[in-house]
Amino acid sequence: MSFTNLYRPPPDPPTPTADELYGSDPYDINYVYPLDLQLLQNHRVRLTPFIPRAHGALFWDAVGPTFPDLFRYYPVLFTTLEQNLAFFERAYHANPECVLLAIMDKTTPDDAHPELGGGTFAGIIGLIRTSRAQLSTEIGYAVVFPAFQRKKIATNATAILLNYCLELPTASPPGLGLRRVQWGAHPDNVASIQLALNLGFKVEGTHRWTYSKKDNNGVGNLPREGDWCSGQCGFDVAVHSMCWDDWESGGRERSQARVDGSAA
């Protein structure tokens, strides 16, 4: 019996046009679940879809001067706004399992950008690998701009998403009724892991050699000689999760206590 294999690697994706980088107006977030913006906020932080025409240049102004240190523990690294927007288009906008959100600090006014709807653009956070069939998602690609770090911006944004994802649709206020929310971080990213633990995420283990990426300030596992991805290090991911039963048995209260500042 004979066989053949006619597989051919897909071609490199074409360079996105300006329309593809910045999207339509109004901007279609193309996400598998609805987003109720009234529920995606608390007294400190408001989450809203990341819209390249509104947020793109401001994003690069905030993170560009700190490259590559700010992204040391991330499996992706870009050096221009266009590269970032192309990644956001392919990884988030073109994939209905993902949505990218802008984090707005409601306590800091920005009179120079009233089009943003109030508050100051403080970072980004997303949901990735969202599955309606499995009732699960992952909080992914969270970045707080240097000027807003150590102000509990990430804690508030993550707590908002936990509440929105894990509360039942019949709750008040309602949520999506998911069963699982995952959090991944490089094992050396102490700040990210501590944030997850503080909010009540449980440690599940480390996925070794999850990503292949260029070496960045010594972060990454050296590959063996002869590896196909020459010059690419291996990137481990420490996996944490908050599931519905964790949420119902104290996770909700722990998350709220961190937001309120009453947790030890």
C-alpha cells in the first residue's frame, strides 16, 4: 500500500494594510461573547475594547521607551507600533476566541484625550483561547504602562475580568458563567505570579518549552544543538487557574478584598 503527503507550509502572511492595522469604523471586536461595558468596571478601573485608531499610538508612546525590559517575560517582542498592531490584528481581532481590552484609570483625568471616554489609558489586558464549548478562557497579554505600575491597576483589571467571566448569567450583576479562567506567566515573572496568587488563583504546574522565542535578556531555555529553530530559546509557562468552584468557595471574596485593599 502506497501513500503520499502533499502538505505544504502556509506562506508567510502578507504585510497588513493600514486599513487592516487600524480596522473599520465602527470597530468590530469579533468576539465570541458579548461585552457589557457597564459590568467591565469598578470604582478605579474601566475596561473597553482596544481600538487601534484610538489607542494604538498612545500604547506605543507609553511602552516604546521601555523596550525591551517591559516585555522581558513575554513570548512576543516587537520594536515598532506597526509590528504590535499587526500582532494584535492576527492574534486578537482576527480570532473570535480572543479580545483585547484597554485599561482606563478612572481616577486620573486626561483632558487631552476626551475621545477615550474618561480616565487615562493605563495598559492593556485580554482574554484568549475562549471556548464556548468548554466554558473556559485565559487572561492573556496583560501590560500595565510604567507610569501606572504599583497602583493596583492590574489587580483591579484582573478582578473585573474574573467577576465577569465566572459569575452566572442569572447573578446580579450577571456574568458569562464560565467554568475556568487560566493565568499563565513565565516562572521568573514574580510580580505576575504573585498577582495571580493574591487574587486566589491556584497553582497547576509549569508547561515547559511552551513557546519558541528569541532570547531576551537571558530569559529562555537554551535549545539543543541542531534544533530546527536556530537562535530561538524555549519559553516555559507557570499555569494558574480560577475555576467556578474556587470562585464560589472564597475566590469572589478574596478578589474583592484585594480590590478594596482590605486583604492581608
